[in-house]
Amino acid sequence: MSKIAAEKVREFRAEAKFQRTSPQKAKLVLDTIKGMRVEQALTTIHFSTKRIAPVIEKVLRSAIQNANYLSQEQGLDVDVDNLYVRTAVANEGPRMKRIRPAPMGRAFRYQRRIAHIIVSVAEKKPLTTTAAATAGAPATKTKGRPAAKKASAKKTAAKKSPAKKAAKKTAAKAK
């Protein structure tokens, strides 16, 4: 266990600051790629119809290139094919205050929002054989549980028989 704790996961990030979109709109695209492998994330963004998608694709490609460059510079062992999107965040930047003309000489104020987009990628480590064996053990224990729940659900679902209902109706009519 100490061996796993000793290994630090390297994270490579890229930022695009002062993008002319609201953080809420950027988060719609970023939430779709969180946790995905890099190739799959690029494909997903490429086919997205959102206006901010090309900017996010550019940031993701930059993060991948940062990982590639730093692995060569620092002599790290980073496999670009094993990278996944670790975090994808859109923070709020400064707002631009604007004025829209209104009827009768009035003016309405509104704000143009700006987003800072941050994407970080990390390398996914393959599971060791002992971790894979322990991960498979709980799955076998849970197989018996749903069957027990189904049996108890059938017992509680019992309803009154139609004969009892008919007897009550005839008794009510007789009175």
C-alpha cells in the first residue's frame, strides 16, 4: 500500500483565460469530457455543436502537448495514449458592464460574462494483479443480494383477494 501512496500522479494542465462566453455555457461542454480518455474526449468535443467547443478542444490539445513536452524535458515516463481528462473547470472572469438603450431615454445595464477555462490531464495507471483480484471479490458478494430483495418485495406486494371484496359488497347491499 505504501508503494501506491509513494507514486505521485503527474498532472499536466492548460488554461484559456478571458474567453467571451459565460462559465455556465462552457461547463456544459466540460462536464461531458470529465474523466474520459483523451482520444474519446477530443472526438466528443469535435462533434459538439456548442460555440465554445473549438476553444475547449484547443485547450485540451495544449494540455496533451504540455504532457508530451514535459515528459521529454524532465525525462518522465508518460504514455500519451494513457492520458485522461482529470479536471475540466470553467471559472468566472471579470464581467464587462454594458448599457442597452431603453424607451423614454432610459438605459438598462447588463453584464457580459467572461470565463477562464482550465483543463488538466493525467496518466491512468494500469491496475496491478492484486488490486484487480480484490476489485473482483466484492462483485461476487453482491450477486446474491438483489435476489433476496426481490423475494421480500414479492411477499409485501400481497393484496386482498377478490372474494373478500365481493363478500363485503353483498353484505352492504343486504343492509
